Amino acid sequence: MGSLGERKRIQLPHVVVFPCPGQGHMNPLMEFAKRRAYRNLHVTFIATERVRERMIQAQEGAAIHVTSALQNIRIETISDGLSPDCEETNDVDMRMDLMKKVGGLTFQRVIERLNSQGHTNKVSCIVYDSLLNWVPHIANKFNITSAFFWTQSCAVYAIYYHFYTGMVKAKDETENVRDVIEIPGLPQLCQSDTPSFLQSSNPCESLLRLVMDQFSTIFQATWILGNSFNELEMTEIQSINSLIPIVTVGPLVPSAFLDGNNPQDQDVGIHLWKTENCIDWLNTKEASTVAYVSFGSVAVLSKEQIIEIALGLKASRYSFLWVIRPDQNKEGKNNVHDFLNGFLEDTIDQGLVVSWCSQAAVLNHPSVGMFVTHCGWNSTLESLSSGLPVVTISQWSDQTTNSKYIEEVWKTGIRLNKTAYGLVGKDEIEKSVKTVMESEDGVELRKNALKWKTLAKEAMMKGGSSDKNIEWFIREVIGRTAAA
Ligand code: UDP
């Protein structure tokens, strides 16, 4: 039998990482999980049964890949209260309610089971997606620590917190909508620069409630972590830290493409759509000549908008790689290819359209010269980390704020706004792609993007700001586990 000291030493913390079941939420939390598993901690990643089912389908039944690609991370499933084969629903209230009731119950059972198994250490910490604001309550029940994980920018964190507390209001004393929003540490924002849920045109009351509710239990969490880095959002972080401190641990993108600490980490390893190989096609293109186009995992576009993008890309004459998810079109599933048929034939030598790809690998391919993006936070960080200039066509949520930062603060891209018809037109798309690819302004944007790439890399490399924060967090968890 080992001495007490030895026994204490082998009691490495067991961290459970619990994202919301969406691609944009699972990706940063999985990359965070990998960085902890890489440092030899026990890590369990929670997925819903429906997510696991989709991951397996996306890999055509090869369930083994789900785990082997993720090295030593254990995946446990919980129920989200919906049957695995039921249709996706847009009823946010119902989904979040089921997630809390059924998900919460099945999650507790997972922790009990993990705690009763001899071959893993007991769970000592839950890193949870900030949208799952009921998790600290469960952590308290098990007498373990929890970390609130913010998946958006620190600027957006500061904006929402100021609105949540009433320190900033959308309307003035005479009930007129404020055109200008002032938040310490942030540039002046027009209403249209704030996240769409805060704008007077917001049609999604339940989503506004959901984002605000994240803060309702935040003080029950032991730590607050965010997917950003100090150098990127220095004034925002400094300013919000005097109110509600956040520790930045990003950018969380596959290590091989950034810090290189884990060369095997070349893909997040969890995809909800079948990943198509575009690398062979990219290999046939010259350096920095391809525009990569993607609107992430949630946005749906109208047929008219998709056609404007198609015509703009074609007219630019640049090669393009365009991700159009099967569920990307508002008017109905699977009919995108019907109305794009002629376009696809006409551009067969110019472009490639795929349903999904390994975005990190694509962005880091030498042939890719720019990114046309909806500006989801992960895509934004991935563009900065790969040193690529961008054209932004934001849709909703925090994308509006990220676009503003891209154009005016980090100066790595051009922001395209919708016209009165609610569309970004083909001419603007053509013009902006050309500007980025061939003008003096484009050279400047690329120079700035490369500067951010260097800073992002430094933040995640040994001794960098985010690396130090990750090390600090691990020490904190180890310290609390040993003291428990
Ligand atoms: N992504 C991918 N392949 C694709 C499109 C997107 O791997 O074909 C990944 C992308 O790298 C990012 C995530 O999906 O990590 C999307 O998150 P983001 O925050 O950019 O947007 P959201 O999907 O949440 O709107």
C-alpha cells in the first residue's frame, strides 16, 4: 500500500466538461477538454444521446472514431428529453426546459456512476456551458467545484452583463431607443453593433431571456472562464474584471494549427455533419487564391441570399470553397442544390460546394486566401488564429458585434451590411472579395490578420497569457481536490 503522500499524488482531478449540444458550443469546450487531458487529467465530455447519434451517423457508423480521435477523453451521454430520431425543433423554451429537467437528472446519474467506478477518480469539477445555468446547483449537491464557461467574446460578455444588471439600458428616460451604447472598455456601439437579441428588432424574446439568465447563477460558480485572449480584448477584459472577473483560456482551436503543443490535434473530432474532403481540391490551387465561405452550424439563409452569394462569388472570378449545410436554406431542406444547379455547372472549374468540412484544416491550408464568414465567435477566432482576412456577412446573435470588432477594432476585414431588402447583394460581395484579394487595402487587412495570428499563437504557447491561465486553473482544481 502506498504512503498517504503517494495516494494524494495519484488523486488527479477528474474534470467533467458539459457543453450545450450545438457545434459552436461543443467545439471550444472539446478543445479545452483536450488541453486538460493532454496534461494528464481525467476528463469526461458530456454529449446528448442525439448528438452522439449524429456524430456516429456523420462518420457513417464508425463509432470507434468518435473516441479514438479524441485521445483519452471519455464521452458520456445524457438525455435531452427528446427522442434520438425526433425532428429538430425551434422551441427554445421547451428545449432548455427539457434539458434542465431530463438532462439534469440523467447528468446527475452519470456523475453518480463515475463516482462509483473504481478505475476513475471521483468527479472533482464540472466545466459547464454558461447557458446551462442550473449546473452549479448540481455541483453544490455533490460538493464539487464548477467553472462557468463563456463561449463568446469578452466584449459580448461585458455588453450582456451591463444590460443584465441594468447598468446600461436599451431605451432612454423618455422610452426612446438609444442609438449609441456606451460600455466601459468597449468602443462606442450603435444599436446595430450590439448582439441582435438586444436590438429593438429582436423577434426572439425567449433567446434574450436565455442569454440574460446565464448570469442568474454565475456567482455560484467557483471560476469563470472565457474563450478569448488578453492581447485581443485587453481593455474589455480589464474593464469587466472590476465587476465580474473572467479568466481567458483561448483561442481554443486545434493545437496543431496554433501552439503546436499537441501536433495530433488537427481537428476538433466531433462533427454533426459528414465531413467532406476538400484538401485534395485545395491542393490543386495556388497559394492564397481561394475564398473559403461558411455560415457556421446554425444560420439559415433565404434562397435569394444564397443566390446573391453565388453570383457575387462567380463574378469575382476567384476560386471558392463554399460550405452549404443540407439544412442551410430557409425554404426547406435539401433543395439548395435544385436552385443552384445551373450555378454549380457553370462554376465547376472555379469552385467546390460541400455540405461540411474540417474548417480548421481548411483555414490553415496554404491555398486559402480569405474567409467569407457569418462571424460566429469560433469562426472569428479561427480566422484570427489562421491569419486570414475576412468579409463578414453577420446574421444574428453576437455575430453583429464580432463583425464590428473585425472591421473597426482588429481591422482584419470588411463588414457587409444588409440592404433595405434584408440582403447583402452580389455586387458588394464581388467587390469585397476582390478588395481583400488584390487591393492595397487587402494587403493591410492580411498584415493585421497575421499580427493577430502571431499574438494568438503566443497566448497559447508555453508561458503565454492563456497557457498561464490554463495552468493556473489546473493548479486551482488540483489544490481544491487535494483539500477536499
Ligand atoms: N465548422 C466546421 N465545418 C464547417 C463549418 C463550420 O468544422 O463546414 C465549425 C467551425 O470551425 C466552428 C464551428 O463549426 O468551430 C461553428 O461555430 P461558430 O461559433 O463559428 O458559429 P455557429 O455555428 O455557432 O453559428
